[in-house]
Amino acid sequence: VHELGEHTVRYRATDRSGNVADEKSVDFTVVEPPSQDQTAPETSVKVEGDKNSDGAFITSAKATVTATDDDSGVEKVEYSLDGGPYLAYTAPVIVDRVGHHTIAHRATDKAGNTSEAKKASFTIAQGGGVPAPNCAEFDERHTVFVGTVDTGVPNRITRNRCTINELIEDEKDWSSHALFLKHVTAVLDKLKTDGVIDQRERKAINQAAKKSGIGKPGQSEGYTKLFDGTAASLAKWEQVGGGKFELNEEEGSITSSTEVEGMGMLWLPNRAYGDYSLKLQWRDDAPGSGNANGGVFVRFPKVHDHPEESRPEWVAIKYGHEIQVNDRPDGDMYKTGSVYGFDRVGLGGAGVTPKGTWNDYEIKVVDQHYEIYRNGVLINEFDNTGGQLFEPPRGDDPGTDGRRFASGYIGLQVHGVTDVISYRDIRIKEL
């Protein structure tokens, strides 16, 4: 049988006595012989744009994907940006959101061979004139969180340049759980229509929203902004010691100065906080190949007119805890997530991300128990029990015995002119 298509053969047998067997049949299909083309296409990407001295693109970058196939020819080309779904590539992709990005690309030929995805990474520099997207929140964690529930779904950038997490708005005040779920459902419906998520991912996020309990009694209050990126908000903070932070109104952030020397602290003097979840974003903007050394000070007393320490910034250093920010592979043994001087996190446990990336940082303090989260992942826990000594030893340091306050103030460290670090979206929720 040579004709292409589906066929049926019916058969039976008759013996010499004339007995006839029941008829039987078998179905089969004749198809074209297999293609000789078993080689996938070759793809490449060229990322272009104006760069600064650190190699980061200014304003935007244009990614052009090319694909070739010498046998059956290219059927389709696809790309994925920052872990998002693969989309049909029809024209160069313009990326203008500040931060680190990865574009993956692949192609399929007319014989059905699909190439393995290749990736290219690049960074869009801070500034450059592109306004930040109008997102309700800043949340660039790798996966979608609803409250404290991690869905495992990639936190993709959506069509309006906000991430999925930023559209969920799980940090605002919700008067009821039903109202929050209604909002989440509307967001998910649009994301599925736009092809940002599939049905499985939609279900996972929806289940997380139900599990989160957001909007229920005791979970209806959201986070309060301590710094929202405006000059009026920054005016509530006070710089003590050396250094300085400059306001970047364009992206709603502050960056430590490269000109004002010395170590110091920007602190919020209007009130002390007891138990809380403090969230913020930080970015390592150190020049060249270096890394910034910074930190967040918590639970320290008022810094002026302290009876045992005349230097305001040292009141926070000696009588509060510094939650370290430092991704440098060498130097100081206390890396990001460490409780400086008391509880060390090594580089392997610090959740290091590419330099120039915004990192979500949460510091949760309840009684004398500390939890530190980086991009949604718990990287350190510390119990501030008495009797612990500062390491390496410092002659006048009181150890944990001098740091066991039930409440205290909040501050941001500036370490020096080469330890350039940026902060934004600082908010707090009392527990």
C-alpha cells in the first residue's frame, strides 16, 4: 500500500470443509517518510544601545535575535524575557526597565527540530530619562508571593512593565478577604488573556491568595511607607556622621554619595518601633567591579545625647543591630543577611544576585527573635539572647547585653564613597 492516509485491511479464512472464520480487520496509516533534516536551527542575539563606563545600557537596550537553518528552513523564532513565557519573535525587543535582565531565544525549523534555548544577560543603568512604570508596589522577587505564600510561579514582567507581584498588591489595606480575592481574580484573568501565565499558574496563584488570609480580621492592615521616593518623605529622615544620601526622584530611590566622605547613617527619628516586619529594596551600585558594603540598623536607642556614646552614628552601631548588606566575595566575613558581629552568613548562603539588581529585603523582629529574608527566601535567623560577645572583639562593645531593647529606631548605613548603595520603597508593618 503506497497511498498516504488511513487504511483498513479486512480478512478471513475458509477451510477445506467450507467453514468460514469470522471476519477481522486491522487499521494502519501510511505517512511520508521521515525527514532527513534532524539538525535544529542556530540562533544568536545581539544586544545594542549606548553604554556607560560600567558596561550597563543607558535608557534602553535593543535585543535582535537571528536564526538560520540550512536544511528545511526556519519555521518560527521565540524569545523569553526574565523567565517569562516564550513569545513569537517578530521584531527587535526593546528593554527599558532599570535592572538586570536575561533574554532567552530558540527557533524551530520546518522539520520540527527545536534548538536548545540560549541566553544573554545585560543591565539597564539607573537614570537615563526613562520614567519608572506606574506600579502600585515594588516587588522584583524571583517568584510570585501572596503574603508569605510562595507560589513558585516566575515573577514575570507584564505588558505594563510591572511584575506580577506588583499587580497583586498584597501589602495594601484590604477591608475583607473577599475583596482581595476579587482583585486577584481580575488580575489573573487579564494576565492569562495576555499570555503572561497559563492555567496551571493561574490556579497556583489563586490558591495562594486564598491561603494567605489577606483581608481577614488581623490581616487587614497593610504596610506603612517610611520612604516613598519623594523629597517630602526623605525630609523626615536625618543624616548623622559622615556620608550622605542623594534623592533620585526619577526612580523613587536614594543613593549614597560618591563625594561626601565618611561613615554615617540616615535614621528616622520620629518614633521607635517594637515588633515589626520591615521591608525595603536595595541595590549594589558600587563603581567598577567592586561591591558595596551597607546595612540596615534596627532596635537602637535615640542617637543624640546618649550618656555613653557621643557619636550619633556609633549609638546605632554599638547599641543596635546592623543587618548586613555585602555581596563582596572577599574582605569582611559578614555577608548579606548577617547580624553584624554576632551571627555570620557566608557568601554561599547570602542569596547573591547580579550586581545592579534590586533586592527585596525583609527584616522581621518579634521579641528578641530576628528573621532576615532576601527576595522572599529566609537566609538567617538570630536569637538575641544575653551574653553574646561581638566578633571580632571590640574593646568598648557591650555585646548583646547592651542591645536587648524591646523597641528602637531604624537607620540605613552609608559606609564610604566607594560603597555606593541605593535604597527605595521602605515600609513597615507592626506585628
